[in-house]
Amino acid sequence: MAPFLRPLREHVGNFFTNWSESDLPVARKVVLTFRNRARSVVNKGCCGHHGEPGC
């Protein structure tokens, strides 16, 4: 179980860091979050937009 939790913790931490450090308006953050999450599901991993909200 521990090998699964560490990457999950890092991913969740990056997600919230990208959201809080972005200077974009909230509406744009929401749009980028949905877009990046959809791309990550399709790509089965990374969305390819490091540092954007939702990545």
C-alpha cells in the first residue's frame, strides 16, 4: 500500500500547489483543471502541462 500512497500524495500536493500559485482568474483555473484532468485520463498519466491548474 505504501508504494501507492507516496506518488498519490505528491500528485495531490502538486495539484493544490499549481492551483494556489496560479495568477489566473478562478473561472480560467476551473476550465484548465477540467481540460488537464481529461487529458490525463486519455493519456493515462500526465496531461503534459506542468505547472497549470489541474496538472
